[in-house]
Amino acid sequence: MNKLSGTCVSTRRTATWPGRHVGHQMLLARQPVGLSRLCGVRGALRRRPAGRTYAAAAEDLGQRETGTGMAEDPVVQEKPKTPAELDGENFQEMPSVEFWRTWMRRSPVDDVQDFLQSGGGLGALDLGKVRSLAPFSASEWGLYEEGSFRYWSYHLLRSGFFVAQAAAGITASQRTSSEETSGRLLANLTTNAGLRLYTEALQMFRQDFANIKAGAYREPYDMDPRHRQFSPSFILRRTLRFLEEAPRTLKRRSEGVAEDVWLKSPLYPEYYMNTWHFQTDGWLSSTSAGVYETSTETLFLGQQDAMQRTTLVPLSGHLKGRDLAGCKIMELACGTGRFATFVKDNFPDATVTCLDMSPFYLQEARDNFEHWCELRGDTQGSAPGAEFLQAPAEDIPAEDGSYDAITCVYLFHEITQEVRRRVVSEMYRVLKPGGMVVFTDSIQVGDRPELDANIDAFTDFNEPNYTDYVRTDLGALFKSEGFVCGTKEVASRSKVLSFVKPLGQEEKI
Ligand SMILES: C[S@@+](CC[C@H](N)C(=O)[O-])C[C@H]1O[C@@H](n2cnc3c(N)ncnc32)[C@H](O)[C@@H]1O
């Protein structure tokens, strides 16, 4: 047994990266003899307790360099590896990893400026240098593919809507949040910086459409014009909610003051009772659940669904060719269940269990599923729409070895190291041998080096565990609980990792 979770202590440390001091929870595995005492940094890095963060290793290095460490070893100058570098050792990296690692945030305006500065005339025009939209070829963007007009019209319309909504939300917030914050956000959105973000979204759609064309998953069912998102009354309702919420969120963000959650309850762990992202009521109201999808899609200018759908790539590879009658898939921390409906839409014969701690979000998930059932009618497969389970991800009320697959999207950046480890341990327990976990969350240090300097920015959105998350060695964390690492994809601001519970491994090694 290698169950570190039972032997861990939590202690407060200060991480420094890059040039930033952030308080965070650090977990030290109790070793027979304290590692930091016995080893120099080099040794500590080699024998790093599984799941230990990059920040902790960097901090050790800092102590050594400033002479505050325990042992003396002037030779040691080795820089700790970033999570992205460690992923390279643990996972089979798919082409999207290299694409996003090297793609620079650029807009077509940047390309035109480069062209003009190069002084070349039209004769010197080289489409190969149009880097914002690279790879610049109609076939790479799927334009000759069947269904491309439908896909692109829908996604351009949808993302355009979210861009307009973002502008409206920021404008509405100008009355309440500081002039400086909202002015800066609006400037970002309406200038070339906004265009760069939008170009990034286009690149994400290109990847999404290529996945669809490669048969990894179906065309999104919400493109159906009967989907309620095309209904003016639905749009109006959602937009009004968002315009009510955005100024409140931005005001709290600009003041850096989070409100308490309105509900007091011993039923939830303390770390959960937080107003994440400064959103009103945290996870604990139907108002919050009703605005969540709109807020997050607006934040990502309409690319959130496409990023999440990348989770289906390893999952469909894993389930391909299987008879899915009786197959059970769990969507852990499902939130409003929107992604879970895409899972169900792709594997209609499987039972999808939506687990979340919030009854309010589960209610929203149920609503999403009811709508999916209405749309898909008689094509919904042999299993019922979904099951809904209110429970902590770190204590799943399910039998050992009862699930074929687990997906988990955007949970780990919110929870502490200790809870992360317990969640992974529970995933392992409830999966059947041979079962797969597909993990999706924010990119980490090194995944897109261009963004590293600002990678902590989201921490300021009342996300106390984010700084630690982006430096966590996820491969080591899952391996320590018995998993085998599979593939890695990057999808714009998200990464997708797959893990398999080895066959014939009921017990951990
Ligand atoms: C950032 S949202 C992500 C929701 C959804 N997966 C998505 O991507 O849209 C985090 C969700 O995790 C849930 N959550 C947070 N901590 C949890 C825990 N320990 N156990 C179960 N659910 C949890 C929250 O209630 C919330 O619905």
C-alpha cells in the first residue's frame, strides 16, 4: 500500500514564483526521516513526495541559494522541472500540446503590422507568416469538410454573443467597481488585446472541429436550432442575470473583498464555504447556479464548451468499440451538468452519474439533462438520462470497482492538496480495473510558457488554491495512488490528462 493520504500533515508555507509571494497550503508527507533534513535539493527533487508542488521544490532551491536551507552543497543549482516538463516524462503528448506550447497570442492585426514593417509589397506576401491563424490553410481549418459552414457559423455567432455580453457586463460594472479596473478590462476587450483573445478562441474552435471530424466526438447537440439557447426569452433571462451578477463580481474583485456564504451548515467542509470567483453565494444558491454557465463562457469568450469537450477525446478512445449497455460514467464535480450532457450525448447507452456537493448546481444539472432528453427524443439510448448524487468528491458513496470511467473538469484548482489526494484515492477505489479517469483543468506552469508570468492572476479571483494547483505534479499525484498515466492534450487555457487503473490491481501497489 502506498497511501500517503493517511500520513500527511498540512502546514502553511510561502511560495515564491516568479517574484510573487503567495500564502498556500503545503502538504508534507511524513517520511521515515524528514526528506528536507536528509537531502540536498537535488536529492529532494529526485525523491520528491508524489504530488509535491513545483513551488515547494522551487522554494527549497531558493532557501539553498540564500543559505537558509539545512544542508550545505554549493554545487547544486538545478532548477526544478515545471509541471509541463514533468508531464513530458509521464504522458504521451498529443499534437495539441506542442501547438499550444508554441502558439503566441497574436491577432491578424499583429500579422498585418509585421507585414507592413517588413516593407515588402504584395509580391512579398507570404501566407505562411500569418502566425495568428497558423496553420494558415483552408483544409487545416476544416473549411472543405462537410458541416463546416454549420459549425463555424454557429461558433462565430455564439462567441460573438459572449464578446458582446462581456462588453455589456464590464460597462454595467463601471458604476460600481473602480474606474481603473473596469476601464482596463474594457480597453483590453476593445483593442488588439481583445482581438488576440478572440483569435485564441478561433484556434480552440479549429481544434474542436478537427476532433469532431476525426470522429472523437459528435457535433455539439446544442447546435440544434431547437435548443433553448436560441429562444429569445431564454437569452434575455440569462443575460439579465449575468448583467446583475457581473458588476457585483467585478466590484468584489476590484476591492479584493469576498462576502461570506449566506448558508451556515455543518454538512459542508470548511474549504467549500467560499465565494469562489467572488461570485454571489459561492456554490450555494440557485441564483449562482443559474448564472454560472453564462459567466464562465463570457470569461472565455465562448470557448469553454470546446475546451471541456476535449475531455471526450481520450474517453472515446477508451470506450471505442465497447458495448456500453451497463457502462457507468461518473462526472465528478459536475457543476451545472452542461459537460455531462455532452458525455451522455456521445455515449447514450451509458449511465452518467453527476456528482456534486451543491444541491443547487445538481438541480441545474437535472434541468440541463431534461432539456437534452427533450431534444434527443427517442435517440437517447437505453439508459436513463442521468443519476444525480450529492456528495463530496473525496468521499464518494459508490461501491469499489463500480465505474468504467470518471471525468472531472475544473475541480482540482479549487481544492487543497490534501483534498486532491483524497479525491484521487477515491477515483481509484470506485473505478473498475482497466477504468479510465479523464482529468481536465487549467493549464499549469510551462504548458504555455508565454502565459507563465501571469499564471497566478486567477488566484486574485478568490481562488486560494490556484497558485498551488498550477505548480502541482499531477502525474506523480495520480501515480502515487496506483494510476498509470495515459495521454495529454492542451486545449487553449485547459489541459486534459488521462489515467488508467491497471488491470488486475484491486489493491494499490
Ligand atoms: C468550477 S466548478 C466546475 C463545474 C463543472 N465541472 C464545469 O466544468 O462546469 C466546481 C464545481 O465543483 C463542485 N465542488 C467543489 N468542491 C467539491 C467537492 N469536494 N466535492 C464535490 N463537488 C465539489 C462545486 O460545487 C462546483 O459545482
